Amino acid sequence: MTSRPDTRDTPHTQGSSGAPALRLHGLGKDFGSLSAVKDVSFDVAPGARHAVIGPNGAGKSTLFALVAGALPATAGTVMLHGDDVTKLSEHARARRGLVRTFQHSSLFLSATARENILIAVQRRHGVQGQPWRAVTRRRALLAEADEVLEQLMLQDRSGATAGSLSHGERRQLEVAVALATRPSVLLLDEPAAGMSPADTMAFQELVLGLPAEVTVLLVEHDLDLVFGVADRVTVLHLGEHLLTGDPDEVRASDAVQHAYLGAEDTSELFLEDGPG
Ligand SMILES: Nc1ncnc2c1ncn2[C@@H]1O[C@H](COP(=O)(O)OP(=O)(O)OP(=O)(O)O)[C@@H](O)[C@H]1O
């Protein structure tokens, strides 16, 4: 009988064999007679900032849930660094480094920003349930939490309770909490939802500043954010894979323009920088 190594204390690696960080193959999800995701295949390269976009009902959230392990797939496989994780739970995937943030906050609102991160750091080190008894390790754990606070530009909000943070800051903190688990692949679920334009800009900087070795898969409505951060974009339409390409290919694609706006004027869908 084999047992999986406990990876809680080891940084997650990018895999050994040159495999993609993520490979989705023939992925499908049916809800009764509705196929929300149909035969979707694409790779996410290690270190990529890869976005999934598509019009309402395209299947983005469902695909996200299939990758995270929140929903079982009806068909197909999810490979993480070359390992088949299709049958693994969300928790088991997270332990292998595939970590998501939540669209609806899962923060402890009465705990400070630093404490929220610390809780994640402690979990990674396997000291949850006895947080303040591990006195000798406390300093190291706090230092790790502070490093994440700084990475996410939250050091000035360290002592503020999560409940007192602005919407944009909470989103930042959610990413910080995810990052504290040392993911190899970070899944961001519509982070710009409900954000002001200024918060979205700040969030863009945050994503651009994430450690290069962390692969990011982002499901997002806000195309400004997508085209501000992504080096690869997958477009879904009616549950199907329409195109995976670099941002310029996606912007230039008639099929993508039509998927978004049908026969309507598409001239302003993907605005380039500069005056409109
Ligand atoms: N739990 C469910 N049960 C039944 N149908 C569902 C369920 N979840 C999603 N769907 C349907 O699957 C299709 C894809 O939905 P999904 O939410 O994945 O799309 P989306 O691209 O994320 O949409 P949006 O941009 O509007 O959030 C839609 O037709 C939706 O109504």
C-alpha cells in the first residue's frame, strides 16, 4: 500500500517533467440535460497568467469549479503538473498546490488581516488548533505572514480587522490568504466582481506583482483586468472552447467578437490603451 507524502511543510513544486501546470482534457459537466461545459481542452503553462473569459452563461464558473474540485466532472480529466487530480477533492487538490480564492469571502471578519494570513500559514505548517501553543515557532510563522502582507501591499492594514477593510482590500487579503498556503497554481474567481475601477487597477498591479513561479488561472468578466494581466486567454462560448491564444489573437478574433456581442457593433469591446 502506498501513501501520499505529506507536503504541508514543503513548498509546492512546478512538477518535474516539463508538464503543463494544468492540462484540461475533454472536460465536461452536465446539469441534467444542460451541458454547461462541453469537451473543453487546453493547457496552462507553468508561470502563466492565464485568463478564462466568455459571455454570460459561457460556463466559466462551472469550469472554474471543475478545476478547483468543487464540482465533479461528468467527463474528461484535470492534470496538475502531469498528475491526474480529476478524482481528488478540492481539499486534496489544495494540498497539492492548486488553491483557489473565493468569489464570496471566506475571511474571518473579526480577525485582523495579519491573523487571517497567519491562520493560513499555521495550517500549512500543520499547527492549526494549537495556534498560540507553538510559541517557539510563532516568530517564524509571524515573519512568514508579514512577508505575505508585504507581497500583497497590505502591511499598512496589518492590524485592521478583515471586516473593516474595503471591498478591494478584502479581495487583496483573500489572495494573500491563498498565497500563504504557497500554491503552485492560484485560481482567481472573478476577483474584480463588485470592485471600483480604482480597486480594479490596484488589483491588476497586485496580480502583476505575484511571484513569477506561481501559475495564475483567472476567471473574470472585467476585460480590462484580463487584458491588463493575462499572457494567455481562453474563450468559452455556450460551454465550448472557442479559442485559446495570446491577448492579441483573442482581440482580433471575429469569432470571439461575435460570441460576445452577436451581430452588434463590436468596435469597442476590446479597447486598446489610449484615447477611445
Ligand atoms: N448548479 C447548476 N445547475 C443547473 N444549471 C447550472 C448550474 N450552474 C450553472 N448552470 C448553468 O450552466 C450554464 C453555465 O453557467 P456558468 O455559471 O458556468 O456560466 P458563466 O460563464 O460563469 O456565467 P456568468 O458569466 O453569467 O457568471 C448556464 O446556462 C447556467 O445556467
